[in-house]
Amino acid sequence: MKRLTNTICSIVLYSGLFLNANPQGTNNSKMILISTGFYESLFNKGEEQKVEKFYLDVYPVTNKEFLEFVKANPKWRKTNIKKIFADESYLANWKSDLELGEKANRESPVTYVSWFAAKAFAEWIGKRLPTVAEWEYVASASKDKKYAVNDKEVIKKILDWYSSISAKEIPPVGSTEKNYWGVYDMHGLIWEWTYDFNTSLVTGESRGDGDLERNIFCGSGSASAGNAENYPAFMRYGFRSSLKANYTTRNLGFRCAKNFK
Amino acid sequence: MNKRHKIAIYGLITGAALFLFTNLFGCTTTAEEKAEKLITKTETATEVKHGNHSCCDNEDAGEISSGSVYQLESEWTNQDGHMFLLKNLKGKKVVLTMFYASCTYACPILVQDMKRIETALEEENSISSYKFVLASIDPERDTPGVVKDFAKKNKFNLNRWTILTAGPDDVMELAAVTGFKYKKDKEGNYSHSNLITFLNEEGEIIHQQVGLNQDITNSLTYLNTQN
Amino acid sequence: MKRKNQKLAFVFLFLVIISVIFILLYPGCDQSYSSQLKGEERASLTSAPYVPPPILRNHPSRIIVDLETKEVKKRLADGVEYVFWTFGGNVPGKFIRVKEGDIVEFNLHNNPTSKMPHNIDLHAVTGPGGGATSSFTAPGHTSTFSFKALNSGLYVYHCATAPVGMHIANGMYGLILVEPKEGLPPVDREYYVMQSEFYTQGRYGESGLQPFAQQKAEDENPAYVVFNGSVGALTGDNAIQAKTGETIRLYIGNGGPNLVSSFHVIGEIFDKVFTEGGTRSNHNVQTTLIPAGGSAIVEFKVEVPGTFILVDHSIFRAFNKGAIGMLKVSGNEDLAIYSGKQKDQVYFGSDDEDQDLFSGPLNLKSLPEIDNTQHINNEYGLDPIELGKSIYTTTCFACHQLNGEGMPGVFPPLAKSDFLNKNKEVAISAIINGLTGEVTVNGKTYNGIMPPQNLNNKQVAAVLTYVYNQWGNSGKKVSEDEVAEIREKKVISMK
């Protein structure tokens, strides 16, 4: 009797898992373990921030993956999304709620998504967004070196992407370089959301960014942007400060991270 | 023609000429113009403008509007340790800021700024339609007990004032929605925006006041135009 | 009958006088300035080299400006492409024209295809960042802010998003004109010219899509210096036009990011220059400086036809980096002002040798000589003693000291020097050839090295004459010829 009950329970359980329309998403995307390290933050020149080991997606989240998410979560579909969570250009390049269409390649990174949408996806799939420190730490790597922020060639390559024209269509994930960690597309494909993007305490008047603007921000003066020798990081920092959580834009997507446990 | 006739004719001709010239060269006085629009120091970003058109959203008709902060379903705890949902604030206008109790520089000033607004609204007799909310960005240290002390010290009228705490992720979301920036430093203190956000009865952001010790006239005018 | 006509004439005259008085006193309320803000209009923005029409209203208004930032790939020079970051799709950005006292509602739109956030700092704005703090805009969004145009003038505007140098270097600048209350005097033609530099990885003219070169920008070493955003933007078919007799006003900006411009129009003189785009004007200026991030307004009348070249007179920029523009003036000649070439004939040179070969009608030797020697002899207008003194106090005093006292045991004195006064030739030689070995001066021995001095004959003569006439010396004079003779001999015995 007990065995029968167990079997029935198991069958019910497993079938439930299969049939459940809104479970946690299946975690198909590859992740790589990034070991503990130190990252010299853009603020407080010389101060090193410790980054505890964590998992990071090898690729940014694709249109295909995001489509699965909105299929399972109607409130995140284009026509249902609340204004507070994403602005009018949310998934602008998708044909409709559940159709990618020609302008959104399945294997290309999903863009025109807001911070809320990215966060919701990450949570649905049992992950989270990487922090700025984690993201920048991995971005400091070049193809062969763990830390290459002072490498002029690397800087030049990144700056070239920043100053190039927006591609008409964003190429598929994996199109750009694999770095030291085995992570693709940290540079040269899209800008990426981070969990604490709103830690950039900048007014928009970049020429005054040396000192924390005391009327607008409270806190120790070292929280503002330091000297910008790491040009690419400086530009990413600037880009992040122009964002609000519900913004969506053509070249901005995301990838997920996960705690080591 | 006698003399009188001549004078009359000269007078008529001169008069006619003057009349013609005044009309031709237009010495018309212009009507009074309306006063200049207020030039505000605060942001007039598009999402603030959009907040005012929430009438037309169809989703959740009668419920929470699409552009409302109350779409956030996070669970908060107030100073009495009771659970609090942001949508509990619906129906009143809200003056909101984020803070932390151990902040020694800006937060006391921000609180003062909010109190000045409270006083001004009391004088206008419109205080009953307002709630004042402080949300802590330091959930580790700002427990309900700490927050209750803070309320006592600042002599908040707890019928109007609510102090909220929640987990770090919920705090992050509320900050994200209001554009509030904050960053923890090594000593556990925070650098953060000095920002007071005003919500209408639906929970949509109608105005934000940036900075400390600000002239509250602009904010009050904004609030009044919402009536 | 006659009397009636007379009376009518008087009436007519009377009317005329009255109407004239009327017109003078009340020229029409529309022509006098009223400071009351009235009306609202959209600003009409233009691309260089054109400017929006002069503002006719005589009161401030509310002006709405819509300006879009867009990143575009375009021609920088023949065969050379560059990714420009622009205000309005072109470099330089759109020209904005408002009036003193206007309230400007500024909408900055960042095109969704942009990679970068952008903002704007208008030098005409009084307020934090010149608007930059209130216009920081992510791609696919719009920011709005308002400002009052308090000061008249011609102002630069540019993007101020970090890194500012890069945003400016990629083309994010333009001009905003705030007309004064009373407006600007009318001219026949107005044009918009903006100079700037581009820093490309490749050299000038190297073809292909050229990326931005950060190091060159830091070194202030541009590959291109151009007017209106590309090589040839103002030349050939793109030249600005005028007719003889017209007055032209150029609104000139300098977007930098680094260089200062020495702006000149070849063959023309600026009748009026509003230096730095401000209110004061200078007259009769050939070349005017335009600071980086600054402007100037120049006015001139074109009297003769032809092609007048606009240059940055730091001339290698004009001919090797692209800082060239053209103003083509058509119309009638005025030979009195400029005749063009009148004669073309053979010239036989002025050297004596050639005189044997050529005995034509023209050589300089056959022309009466103008005696300039008196003038030339007084170098800098100084007489030889003055000249000598100035040479002494720069060259000789270091060793022989200011009053010729020398340094005991090291440098012999020149004051009351028996050595000096004994032999003029030795003195001259010492200066020309140097002097080494033991010498006895005023009873003391010195054994040092005096190096030869790098002075020409005239200077040697002057300094020695000076020394001989100071400090109790013999009062001799030394002539250039004497010095020349010694220089020829090369070695003088000290005996």
C-alpha cells in the first residue's frame, strides 16, 4: 500500500512538474564559475573590491529564451506590460507578444528590455542579475588575461565598438570574443543591465563628476567617479547613469548570474 | 466758403489723415499675456508626463494604474512591525523619500524638508489628503524597533507618517522605480540621492524635488495643480 | 483762383508736416521693443552654412527647440568615412536663432539607434552645466528643460557627456545665436561656418572608415582641421555665394576640441568683428582669433568679384589638413580697387655678375638707390653704444660682471684694463676666436679659457666700443671693418 502511494505520489509529482504551465524556467543556458578575485573599482581609485565567486552566463540572454519567459508569464508580454516596469519601446523589435518576427533573430541577444523585465526573467529562471562589480570584474579580462584594463589594444578594440554605428540587426550571441573566463560577448555586442546599476551617483554634468555633488547626493565624497583611465569602464558607467529602471533601448540587454551557494 | 467752413474742412482732413495713419501703422495695444510657465529646477522627464495620462489605460480598470508605483507587490514592514503593502497608500497623495536612520548629514535635512511641506499643507488645510512615507535603504540596521525610535525622536504624527523597511531586493525595486540612487560604502554607510518623490492618489509619480533645503514653493504648486 | 490754389497748397503742406511728425513720434508700436513675453513658436533650425532668417518680432517669446542627437556614418574626406555623433544629423549641429529675453523650451531627443547617452551644454544658458545636468538622455528617450536667454551673443553648444573630449571630437557641437533686444543690423548675406578638428587613426587622406584616435586627441595632433564637418564642405560647388556690393555676415564657431583658430578670408578685410561673439566690435581686422569652444561674428562688404578663400591662418592646417573654404563673389569688376595683373615682363636680377650678360631695360641696379644705411645702422633704433651695452649685459657680464670688475683669480677685469687698452686687435680677436693661456691684467695673472663668442662684426664692434668707453678705459672706437679684418686673419699674436 505504502509503495503504491509512493508511486502514485511520484507520478503525480513528476507529471505536475511537466504539466505546470508556470514553473521556474528550465535552466538551459550555460554558466561558468568565476573564481573569487579583486576588481579595482572605477570609484575610489586604487581601492580594490572583492568579488566572491559566482556563476555567470556564458552568453547574454537571447530572444528565444526571453520568448519562453513571456509565454509563461503573460504580464511581461508587450501589450500587457505596466508602464512603471517598462517604457513604450519595450520589445519594440518583436513582431507581437509571442512572435519574434524578422527584426528579432532567435539567437541574438534580447534587447529593448528594462531592468524590471531582466530581473523578472532572472528570477523566473532561478538566477539573478550580476552586480556592477561582478560584471566589471569579468569584463576586465581579455582573451588571454584575467585583468587587461590597461592593455591599450584591448581598450582600443572596445572603444572602436562604442564609437561604431549601431548595427541594423544585432548579431547572434557568441559572435564576439570569448574571454579568459570562457565568457562570450562581454564587449562588442550590447550594453548589459546589472543589478545595482543605480549606484552611479552622477548628475549628468560630467565635468563636475570629480566631487560628489553634495546638494544632490549625500555621502562620502569618494562615491563619485574617479579618474577615467579605464576609458571603456568609464563610458559604461556613464551609460548606466543615463538609465532609469524602466528604460528600454535598442542596444541594451542582459545576462544572468547565480550565487555559488 | 466762409472762415468757419474752411476750419471745419481743414480739421476734417487732418483728422482723417491722423485716423488713416494710426490704423496703417498699427499702434494697437496688445492684450495681456498669460504668465510665464514656471521654470522648474526639477526633472520634467517623459515618464512624469505620462503619469498624468493614466486615465486611458485599460488594464486592471479600477485597480492600480499602469504607471503606478503600487504595481510593486513587495511586502514591507512599518514602524509597528505590521505588514504593509505599498498599495495601502492608494487614495491619498504621498510624499516619499528613502533614508537610513544612521544617516547624519542629509537625511535629517530631508526629513525637515518634508516637515516644512507638512506644515505648509496644514496651513492650506489640505493635509488630510496626504501621507508621508520614509523607506529605509538599510534593512540590516533599521529594524522596526530602530525605526520606531526614529519616529519618536522626530515626533512624527503616526497618523500621517509611516516608516517602512523591507528586504534589500524590495528596497532596490522601490529605489529603481523612483530613480533613487544609493551605494553602500566600506563602513556600511550609504551615499544616496537627496530626493523627495510626490505620488498622486493612484501612486503615479507627479513630481520630484531634488536637493536639500529646497524652496518648497515649486513642489507645493505642483501638488496644488493636481487637485 | 490763384489764392484758392495757394490755400490748397498750404493745406497739403500742413497735412504732410503733421503726418511726418506723427510717423516720427509713433512709428508704430510694433517697432519699439516691448519686454512682455508674448506668443509661442517652434524654432526653425538650419544646417550649415545656412542660418534661420533674422527675427522680426520686437518682444520675447516662448521658443520650442527640438534637437535630435544621432550617430551617423558619413564622408569626412574623399574616400574617408567617419562615425560622427551629431546634433541634427550633420556636423556642425543645427543653428539655433533666438532673441534676448526668450524663454526656450529645449527638447533633446536621443535617437533610438544611438549607442551613447548624450546631453547638451549651451553656452547661452545661465544654469548648471549650461543645461547638461538637465538633459542627460539615454538612447530612445527625450529630455526637456527650459532656460531664459539672458545675454545676447553668438554661443557654442556641445555635448557634455563623459568622456566629454570624445563626444566633442566626434562632432557634437553647433551654434546658438541670441539676437540682442534691438535686433542686428540687416546685411545682404548671412552664413554659418564652424571650424573643428578630427582625430583619426589613419593619416590625413587615408581611406576607409577611420576610428577615433584617443592618443592623437590628447596630443592635440589632429589629422583633419575642417570647416563645417568635412574636407570640401565649403569649396567648389559647396562654396558660399555673394554678389559684389553686398555685405556679408559670417557667424563663425570653433568646436575644437583643441585648437584655436586664426580665421582669415584671403583677399578681404573684416570691416567689423564682434570678437569672441560678444557685443564689442573691432574694425579693419585681417585675421581674428576664435577660441576653442568660442565664436566670432565678422562683417565685410565684397567690392570685387572672385573666389575668396577662408582659411585658418595656421597655414599648414589650411593646406594639409583641410581648413579651407570658399566664398565666390560674382559681379562687376572694380579695377581701381583691384586691377588684377597689369604687367608681365622679363627681369634681369640685381647681381653685378649678371650685368655683363644682360643690358636690358630693367634691372635693379639701374634704378636709383634709396639710402637706408642711416636707418639700418641703428639696429633697433639704438646707437652703437646702446647696442653694445645690451650685448654686454646679455653675453659678457656673466663672467666679467656688470661693471667690468671680473672675478679675482678667475675672470680678468675689463675696467681700467691695461691689457685691453694696450692692444685693440687682441681684444677683437679674443671675442672672435676666444683666448686661452696665461694673461696678466692690471698686475694679476689669469689662466683661464674664454670661448669664442657668437657675434657678428657689427655686434663685436658695438660691444667693444661700449667697453672701451666705460669704467675708465681708453675711449677708443672699434669699427665693423676693423673687426672684419681681424676675422679674416684668423690668428692674432698676443704680443
